[in-house]
Amino acid sequence: MNLGTLIAEGNTAKIYLIENKIIKVFNDHLPDTESTYEANKQKFAYSCGLSVPKVLDVTKIDGKQAIIMEYIKGRTIGDILSENKEQADYFMSISVDVQQKIHKIPATQLESMSNKLKRQISSAVNLDKKHKTALIKKLDSMSYEKRLCHGDYHIYNLIMSDNEVTIIDWVDSSAGDIRADVYRTYLLYSQFSIELADIYLRLYCEKSGLSKDEVFEWAPIIAGARLSENVSTESSERLLNIVENYCSI
């Protein structure tokens, strides 16, 4: 089958554009339920009234799992900001407003964030048994209202078109603590730019009334869970330092 133009490629899938539709074709090593799992999360976000690409079909193409969804024409806020760095506060403020819309939505239908984080922490090969036990104990002590959390929220997952912002890549979403979702975003930014991470956190706290300390309560848990992702651009040493700095072993 002609899949059209390859426009992106990640660790789990290739993204194609054809006839004004996006086709996400998953890699072979993933579970057979991966496409349905991700599509259901995206459908839920769409059903909540958020600006999210509509899922058109979940199918198989040449034996590979695939999701077909509507194409959103525009550019990511990340790409726009990279060319307009002096407007960092403006574009980060837009991203925070969108994230707060997400965080207002109750999401008990989705997988629990706690279950997801426990699974990740348990599978992180860089963490020894003592660290895993301490992190899971800390996780169990956290109480929160289950809200919709994107799980991988950053400006390259936000497409701007005609002054509307569309949120993509919902596979890591869960029902969880918004403070954990905020720290996850901070952690992603701080990998590349502490300045951008600090702008983001300052704006989120100003707009929400949360304090930095409340957000950073989640630091060791989120850093420990991220170790399971084995991201080539991420420093395992950095994440381990966060775990050790904030988690008394």
C-alpha cells in the first residue's frame, strides 16, 4: 500500500501523510494491542472537547498495526519558538493555558497514573531494589484527585494553526495528579534548557496557584519512571541524581 510521505519517525512508529490524513504505522516489536490502546486514549481526549486529531480508523497495513487520523495543518509551537526565542514567555504561556484545560478534566476511565508509574519503576534496570522500594513507597503515600494528564506534554506535541492549538501524541496519558504531569513536562524541558524549564514552571505555578515545592514532590518518582524509557538523548546519570537528591534511601 502507498502510505504517502513519511513526515516523522520515532521509537515506536512511523508517521505518514496521504490524502489529508495521517497514518501512524507501529513498529513490529510492540504488543498487538498497542494501536487500540493509543487510539482509545486519543478518542477519550477528543470526546472531552479538547482540540485533538479525530481517530478515523484502527487497522492493519501490510501486517502492521496502524491508526488513521485527521491531519492538522500547522506547525508545532516548538518549531515556531525555535525561530522566535525572544517570545518564549508568550508561547510557553499559550502551552500552559492548553495544559490547564487538560488538567481540569476528570479521567477515571483511563489507566491510573500510579499503576503506570509503578510498572515503569519496577522495570527500570538502572534502579536497584532499594531505590525501587523507596520510590513505590513514596508513590503510595501521594494522594490526589484523578485528572486527565497527557504524560508527554511539551511544545513539540502542540500544533498551532489559525490561532488554535491541537494536542497530539496521547499514548502516555493517564488518570493522575496534575502536579506529576507538570513535573514531567519540567523534566523534559530541563533536559535541553533549564531557562525554558524555569519559564514553564513559573508560568504554570502563577496561573494555577501551585507551588514549585508541590510540583517537585513528584521529582524522584517521575525521574525514576523515566529511567525505564531508555531514551537515547536522556542522561541516566541525571535521572539517578534526581532520585537520590529527593528520595531518602
